Amino acid sequence: MLIRDEMTEKFKVVLENFLISRRSKLNSSDICFQTICKELPNDIKTLIGNEDRYIVEGSVGVGNWASVPWVAIFDQLVTTSAQSGYYPVFLFRDDMSGFYLSLGIGVTNVRLEYKKSKKIEEVLSIQRHNLLAKIDQLPNGFQTPTESSIKLRFNKLNNTSLAKNYEDGNVISKFYSSNNLPTDLELKLDIQNLLKVYEELTYNTLSDSADDVVEQIKDFPKFIGVEKLRSVKQHLRVERNQRLIKEVKKRKGYVCECCGMDFESVYGEIGKSFIEAHHKQPISTLGGNVVELDAENDFYVLCSNCHRMIHKLEDPSNLNELKARIRNC
């Protein structure tokens, strides 16, 4: 189904008018404000559907025009804002020579947690590598930062670190030049293909973002958490209980139970208290709407690679088989 309004023409409106709009005071009646904050989000919502799950928002800045405006898609199982988590996002170059469709990492909370630019860059790099390790196949036309890093800053007056962090937080991306804009059909397919990757990351992992501070939870003799399950597009999906996941890590530690990797010993302080929690029983096989899970007995703690590989086993609870595969390599 093609959306009623032509998305390509609306991206063209932004590319042709944003630099002109920036010369005046930001106001909600401006054509670029309306296109980025209202019209494009509405078109993308129509394309995606499932409003109970996805939020689509655009931003041209707060108070003043941003140098890099954006339109993002948030899966509420991951995040509800651009400040944290990871999400598909359209990012415009500051000279309006084109725009990207990127799987990006929310940088605001990382910037608040780590004040030094070098630390912020390192944290985003770890998050980026962890997400990349979990992507089986890139959508057609998308590239990793190693293949082609995104570049948003062309205007010499744009010295904002935020734009640089957007570049650092890019996981995969596809570029559209202002001289060769895609058709609506191409845009639609690219959005849907990137959403498939987004969903795969959401459903197959329970990792926390690096900016998520481990809570100090009161000790209990035993900790039982509740995971709420719901059906979305014929699949059971998990609404993650962060308290439970953090208790799993607190009790089982931060060393991979399969290969023995310790993120802190490899990455230093920024790797401290970083590990992923893996359901021994696949989420898709859990029945009912409410399931009791034991923090100590129903999970493994694994590094990103082992977590991804254990999902490829016929029995994703068989940690011994995965260990044997490592020994035989």
C-alpha cells in the first residue's frame, strides 16, 4: 500500500527550504517545522501502522533551529524518545546536500553520563559494535560505519558536538543525495527493511544500553520477577522488566558464562557492569500473559557474541553445547 502523500516531495521541501528557514526565528508555522514535525511523521505512521507500539517524531530543534534535523521511529519496547536506546532515524546533513536513513543510538543520556567527548565516543562505539554483532544481514543498500561512515557536518559554522555524536552513534545507514532522491516506493521499502532489523534486535536480545546505570537493588533471599508478554503481528513479544534483568546481572555477575569475557577487563571503566541476560527458555515459547522467572535459575549472562550464537542452537538453553563449539574451534 502506497501512502497518500508523496514522502519524497516532503523530503525535497526540507532540503530546499531548511537553510532559508534557519535565517529566521524558529516558529511552528514554518514550512520546514510543519514538514519535519507534523507531515513526515504522519506519513511514516500511516506506512507503519501499529500505533500502539511505534512512536514517530520529528525535531527541528528546541528554541533554536537545529543544525541537523531528524525524524525518528521509536519502538516502545526499546525507547520512547531520542535520548536513549536505539531506533531508525532520518538525519539531514547540515548543508542539506542529502539525508540518511540510519539505525542510530540515542546520545543524550550518554552525553549526560559521560562528560568528556572521548568517553562519549568510546561508549557509543561499544554500543554500536554490540548492535552490529547481532545483525545477521544488512538491508539492501545499507552500509556499516566501516564501509561508509555518515557525515552530517559540512557547514563550517557547525561545531556542535551533538552532530558528531549522531555520527558516532550510527550503526548502519543508507544515504540519499539531494541530486538523486528516491521514489516513494524505495523509501517505503527501505523503512520496512530497516524496521525488520530493528524488530530482530528488539526481540532476540535483552541487552541494556551502556548509559543505563545499574540500580542498587535491595538483597532478597530469592528474586522472582514478572515478564509481561503480548502478541504483536502473530509473535509473542516481551515487555522487559528492567529490575529483573538488572537483578540477574547483579546475582550472576558480569563475566560471560560461556567464553569468560569480562567487558571491564577489555574496555576498562566503560565496560564495567556490562553484560547481557539470556532467557534459557525462548521468549516465543513462554505461554500466557504473565510468566514468573527466577533471576538465578532462568537466565544466563553472556557476552554479545555468545548471546547471538546461543540463539542459533536448536536448543538455546544448551550452554554446554555452545562451550563445546568454542573448544572445538
